[in-house]
Amino acid sequence: MRVEVLPNPNSGEGCDEMEFNVIGNAPPRRVAGIVAEDRGREFRCDLTGVDGAGRFVPAWAVEITDSGEGSAYLITGGAWGLRVRKDGAAWDLADGSQWGEPYKVYSKQDVIFADGEKRSA
């Protein structure tokens, strides 16, 4: 799977084309968030995609090979990448407490799917 996010107002410089090896044929799954860690404390971050017009769209995950973990999830959004928030405020490209990412690769146990299922390792 190829991912390329051109420079944009959400994720800044974006990213050059990256290629990932998808595992199996399962369809992408909608993602609601991730579990992140900061200074030893876990917290949930919500995720959404941002399309090329600045509209918020679903974020999706596919399982990929990962040299460190064996497998992980590649999480992608729209043409402008992903938008991340910690506080549950309304999605807003101008909100400084939110930030953009071109894509994320996260370990299986830290992905929260939109259907409420959290994978275990």
C-alpha cells in the first residue's frame, strides 16, 4: 500500500511516498482512536481523516508487516492525512490543541476501532 500526503494546512509538510506491506486480504477497518503514552501515563487520542477540501472523514487501518513488532496497523485518513485530538473538542483545523499527521503506524494493542473493539497483542 502506498501513502503520500502532499503539503497541506493539516499535516504541514506531509510525507513523501511511503510503501507498506499489507498482511492478508481483510478490508480496511474504521478507526476511532489510539492509546498513546506520555511520561508513563496512557491516554486516548481520537483520530479522523482530513480530505483535500479540509473536511473531516473517517480514518482507516490495515494490518501491515512491521520489523519491530512482526505486525502493526497502518492508519490513514484523507488527502491531508490524519487529525489527532486528546480533549474531545470539536474537530477544527485551527485548534492548537489538535494536530495533524500524514499517517500513523501503531501496535495492534493500541488501536481502538470504531466498532469499539480494541485489539490485543
